[in-house]
Amino acid sequence: MQTPPDRHEYPAHWEADVVLRDGGTARIRPIAADDADRLVSFYEQVSAESKYYRFFAPYPRLSAKDVHRFTHHDYVDRVGLAATVGGEFIATVRYDRIAADGRPASAPADEAEVAFLVQDAHQGRGVASALLEHIAAVARERGIRRFAAEVLPANSKMIKVFTDAGYQQKRSFEDGVVRLEFDLEPTDRSLAVQRAREQRAEARSVARLLAPGSVAVVGAGRTPGGVGRSILDNLRDAGFTGRLYAVNGALQEKELAGVPAHRSVRDIGEPVDLAVIAVPAERVPEAVAECGEHGVQGLVVVSAGYAESGPEGRGRQRELVRQVRTYGMRIIGPNAFGVINTSPGTRLNASLAPEMPRTGRIGLFAQSGAIGIALLSRLHRRGGGVTGVTGVSTFVSSGNRADVSGNDVLQYWYDDPDTDVALMYLESIGNPRKFTRLARRTAAAKPLVVVQGARHGGAAPQGHAVRATRLPHATVSALLRQAGVIRVDTITELVDAGLLLARQPLPAGPRVAILGNSESLGLLTYDACLAQELRPLPPRDLTTGASAEDFRAALAHALADDACDAVVVTAIPAVGDMSAADAALAEALRSASAAAPGKPVLVVHVELGGLAEALSAAASTAPAGLAATSTEPTGLAAASGEPTGPAPQVAPAPAKVEGQVENEVESAEADSRLIPAYPAAERAVRALAEAVRYGQWRRESADPGRVPEYEDIDEKGAAEQIDQLLAAASEQPQPQPEAEAQSEVQPEAQTEARTGGPEQDALALGPDDTCALLARYGIDVRRALPAPAPAEAVAAAERLGYPVALKTTAPHLRHRADLGGVRLDLADEEQLRRAYAELTSLFGEPEELRPVVQGMAPRGVDTVVRAVIDPAAGAVLSFGLAGAASELLGDTAHRLIPVTDRDAASLVRSIRTAPLLFGWRGSAPADVAALEELLLRLSRLVDDHPEVVSVSLEPVVVAPRGLSVLGASVRLAPPPARDDLGPRTLPVY
């Protein structure tokens, strides 16, 4: 509840940019007193019918009293939001808090009446649905739990907005009016509806950038070689199927390089879907304004001089995004390399790449232009690295990704029929929580391979604004793998894995057959399989005299073997006419592979550029002239992937002539069984191992498990306790404590002070409050009593009952049994007093040691369970064994919250030291079922209450029967105003 001084403050955190159903954008913000003229202008553009539906009577104009009422709000009991484009209202929504009798009310009344009005020209764009999400979030923040709306039966569009939202609702009809009442608590259905709308809108916004009907290049000069002119030439030479325009204020000509030319976008007499801006940064705002006023749908800004250049440039970049979104547009860049779409119906090369990639099934996203060039080159190369390649469906280089990011492109690729595999080079992840969610959904449909640059630099690259994360890179990688992302470390591995996944089926398991004409190469492949935790069968040596027919028969036999899930073929050069032998061998391998299409086949070749080309020659989709004129190196230098000199320049693909497009499509379909060839066994096996792991994830993700319900959980009581603790702390702030709260810490105060550090304004709970909160979720913490002197230690032991443990809780000794700060199995007073004297003589006075006495727990395996809310990644549950060895080795596993029963089981088993829990070397197995239940209960606590920002249970002793939590700490903080469960918004950088 807001305090009186806060009731009239303008809530700037409610402002948000959203993507609408058609891919355009709008800004949602609170309506303020100075919006009177905008409101009147908006209302004048609304049809009489829409006004009638809003007010249930003819209402041609707003009175001065109406305008005042609709623009003056207290932002608590009366709230109004507007959707704006170009600074003008296109829709409004408001709520008024009401009592049970329908009259205006204040808190604690928790119901409000809601009403919408959408300008007719913008109806059908999903504006009302977006406004409903945002007004519902505002209402929940202000303590409103239920909306009521009265709608005329003929207003079917507005009724559909409410009924399609997914909330639990009641519907009644009285006095000719439909009355809808619905709870605002998000449901599984409302979240599913919201995310489906988000996907459709964001995918559509990217589609407008990648498949425009017309493109204008702003900044195209007369002289070839400049950035703008190069992009114009690339668009023309690629055979762009839409209308193309050159724009330059200095042009007098009506045509430039065979393209219609204009001095301004405003002068173009037809609609423009996409504008590529290649002018100096200081002239970009003028170009953006021209595009916005002309109704351009999206921009690609290749101009530099923004956030990558320092603080001044970052401010320029923020202003650019604000300006672009004001006009309802989206932007790729600035400092972007460009975009490519090889679809025969589009042929878009709005980039600095001098040639159009071959058409294929791989989608590419790169934040770096240089890496984007390298990716395109590797996929295009025929003689070195990986060969027998496929091509590209779409390519996006986002530059500073001030607006369109990898998340948006994932939304597009998810249901893009032309993309089978997604490859991404990321230098930063602006919203890891959303990325993980989208990646999980995408990976369930098609492979997603990611390499992250700058992962050890400790800071995001210049120009990238990202949320700070406290998680180490290894943890982030583990969470991405949990979401189905294929994480690789290098660009080479990215392409290796992508090419295998693009043209070969997923292996059904880890069993690998190896065959070839070199025993040594077969053994290297065998060892590589073992290193990648695959299960290789003994290599089959065909000897150096093997013919193409021998290879075909051996491969056919291996593919027919039910004990084999994949085949790696190794080959060394033949003596004599190598080109003829290569062609024969390639045809033999393709023939055998085609007869058993359910299993992947890979080739490891040594100095066989000819074989690699032959494997794909029959269905090559290379641009015209490439196969005949390529100057790619062959032999050992090419196979190793090392450059042998300047990169060869290949002539750009000419514009398509009639009939050529159809042939290209047929070729692309024909090469669906291309066999990828690798120059080293390690590279082939690493790619295969990633495919095996991904296939396993796909099978397991089909049944992700469930989040169990526990009848003894007191969710309501926990919420009330958390609210009371946070309210008390806000009224009486205290100095920072010296160390985190533990159940073992001195309980002078029930709740310790707010602490600084990673969790800003986090409240560390005292031991009693910690134990009480955890107990509400069925997590019992073994009680520890303070022992500031020997007499108090004896009294505590008598109260708890012998045997007991005596331990220090000083920060430098806590949880470090290896340092000697713990004495166990003290059976009587004499042993307790002796242990107390030993600890104080070794480590210092009791005031420094903070000793406690705790009842002995059954012996078992010491573990550590933690949960933390990371500002970037979200809620994360971690598990590992206790002790310095596990910490030193980093043997900790992680899962995103909420975890399912399957997640909990895999979490326990995924650490390297897991065998200690399952009876290693004859020891008694630990009660793993009890441990998994603890993990699930803690996950529920953090998921149910976003105020719980961290929990640490250390140690958790898992005995053969049951477990004991010996130490616990909990931190609370006010929940964020908006999170990933909130309404759709575009990020603000």
C-alpha cells in the first residue's frame, strides 16, 4: 500500500515500449495532467460507433469536466494509461477502484472497474490486449485483485479481448449489458496467452525487417566503395525482388547505379518497408525523422559513433532508440553489419557482405560484424575446414543491438519454415532470463547452437548494455544447456555442430561405429569418442587398399546394425587418380547413407579437399561460377583451417534470371543428405557428441516432470511473515551486520539489518525468523543454541540432550571443519568443557568465536543447497557436496527455478561426486529421495515468494534415513516492480 505522499507521484516505471500484433511498436505510459490536448485530439479521431460502445450512449465530444477526470489520477485508486505512436494517443485504458456496491472506494477495496477506448485506425493491432496486460500489472501492484467491465453485447471485439486474456472470469447479462468479472492473478493459461502473443508480435516485427517489399538505402553515394553505395550495390546484385531506392540529399540525378534515386525518403511516392541508414551519426536523427514521417516500418542502421565510442555515444544511442520507437519502428543496430535473407521470394542482401550466401537451412545471428563475416565465409568455403556444406536462410548482424536482439530473432526462427538450425554468436545477453525461456522452446523444435564471446573479460563489450550477473560463466553455461542450448566454445565448433545438425538426423544414442582405410585414424577417432563420453564400437579397418565399393558395403552394414546409432567414416588419400577416386568414394558413401536415412554419418578426411567437394558436388548450391573458379586452398593447409594468404575474392552472384530460382530450390532440397566432412577426428567427434547430448535432451524434454504439491506447505502464512518482516525493516533500518545470518548465529535480534553487497537492500533474517519461515515449507533446521561461556554451553547441551556438537560461527571458521572449529559427539559435560577449552585456546576468545551447541545429527554425506535470485538469470537452485575439495573443483550443479521432480533427480546426479550419495565403495547409500524433496520444497519457497532473494542451507547432512539441515540463512528484499511474468515490454538500455 502506498503512503499518502506517494499517491500522486508520476510512476515512471510504468512506462514501456511494446511490440504490437502487426510488428509495429507503441509506447504505453501513465496519462498525466498535461495530456489534455492529446486526449481531446485522440477522442476527435474516434468514430461515433466506438464512442457509443465506450459510453453506452451518443457522446460526440468530451466536456471540460470529462477531460479533467480522464487526465487527473492519483495513480492508486484511479489510473489511466495511454498507448502512443509519434507522441499521440492511439488508445487509452483506465481503472477506478470500487467497493462491493460499485461506488468509488480506496484500499483495502480490491476490485476496480476497467474500460478501454481504441482509435478505429489502430483496432486489430492488438493494442487493447497489450494495454490489458499493463493495466492488470499496475492494478496488482496497487493491491487490486479483480477487474469488472461492462460491455455492450454488440461490442464483440472488446468482449474477445477480455475472454481471450486467459484469466479466470465470471460472465453475466443484465439490463442489456454484459458484465465480466475476472481475477488478476496470473494463471497458466493467461501466461501462455501472453507469451504466444509476444512470440507472434516479435516474430512479425523481425519478419518486416527480413522480408520487406521495398528498401531505401539512405546515404548511397555516387562513388562506388562507400558504405551506403556498397549496400545499394549488394542489394541490386543479389537480385532483391522488391522495389529498391537510393536516397541522398546531394543527388540531382533521378537514377543511381540503375536504381531510382531521391533526395529524401519523403520524395518517394510509394510506401517504404525498410530503410538502411548509412550516414554519419550526427545526421541519423534527421534521416530517422524522414523515415518515421513517411511510414517506414523498420531500420537497419550501419552508422557507427554510438555506445561503442563511449558515454557520449551511449547517450546518442539511447536517444536514437527513443526516436525510432516513437514512430512505431524497430531498429537493427546501430553499428550493424546488416541483414540477409536468401529466400528466392526476397533475395535480400542489405549488408556489407559482397556476395549473397547460398540458399540453405541455417539461420545466423552475430553481434559482431567481423564474426558475422567469418561465419558466412566458413559456411561458404568449399576447400577448407568443414565441407559438404549447406547454406544460409537468414543472417542478422545486430551491432550494438540497441533494439532488435537475439531474443527477437529467436522468436522469428521458432516458426520460420526456412530455418532448421540456429547458430548464434553472442558477446552479451541482455535478458538471460527471457533468452533461456525462448531457447528452451526453440530447442524443442530445432537445434540452437551458441558460442559466447567475451565470457572471461568480466564486462560486456562496448555498446552492449546488459543486466549485471553475479553468476560465473560456467553456471550460465550450465543453465543454457539445461534449456537445450548446444553450448560451444569457438566459431569452428559452432560451424562444425551446425553443419552436422543441418543435414543429418539426430542420433538415437551414444553408440558410434567407426570404419575406414586407416587403422591409426580409426584409433584416434575411437579415443576421441571416449573423451567425449560416447560409446564407440571397435574400429573396422578396411585397409589402405579398400575400394569405393568396400566403403559402401561397410557403411551399409554399420548403418543396418541395431547396436549402432551413428557412423564415423575415416579416409586417407588414395594413390593414383585422386579426383576420380574421391568422386567414386563420395558417391558410394552417399548411396549407403541414403539407404538408411535414420542415422547420422560423418566423414573424417586427411588432405582430401577433393573428397570433401565430391561429397556435396551432386547437389551443390554454390553461386554460379564458384565451383569452377574457387581459389580456396586444398591439401593440409586448407584442411587445418589455417589461412594460407589473403582470403580469395569470389565474384558476387548475379541477379537471378527466370527459371534459375526454381533450380536453386530443387538443389537445396536435394542436398538434404549431404555428408559433412571434417579435417580432424576430434572436430567430427565433438560435433557428434553435441548432437548426441542434444538428442538426449529432446527426448527428456518431452516429459519434463512436474512440480509436486505438498499439503503441509503454508504459502499464505509465509507471505504474511515476509510482509511483516519487510515492513518492520523498512520502518526501523539498522546498521549492516558483520556476517550473514545462520541458524547458528547469536539470536540477539530476530531480524538482522539490511545488508549491502550483491543483494541491494537485502534483509538478512535472524535465526528464529529463518527457521520459522523455512518450517512453513516443511524444511526443519536443527536448532543451535548460543554458548558465550562454558556454563551456557553446558546448559544448552542439557536442554538439547547429549550427545552434542560444539562449533564456532565466526565468519572465518564457519563451515570449515577442516580448520578444527568443530567438535563432534560430545557425550557428557566433561567432554563438552574440555572441547570448549580447546577451541578457545586454539582460536581466541568466545566473543570472537561465537560458539554454539547443537544436537548431534545422524552421520551421513555433508551437502550444500543454495537458491539465489540473480538479476539477469532469475531464480537458480544449486547443489553440491560440502567441503573444500568440492569448492576447489567447482563441483556444483544448477537448475532454474521452479524445478520439477525430474530436475531435482538430475541435479543430485549431475555432480562428479554424486557416487558418494549412492553407496560408493561399500558405504551406506544416502536417502536421496529425502534430498530431492528438500530441493523441491526450497524451489517452491523461492518460486512462490519473489521477496526471497537468497537461501543457503549448509551443511545438509544426508543420512541413510532422512536428512538434517544444520545451518541456514535467508535474505529478503522487496520484489521487483516487473519481472519476466509481467506484461510484455521491450528492453530499455
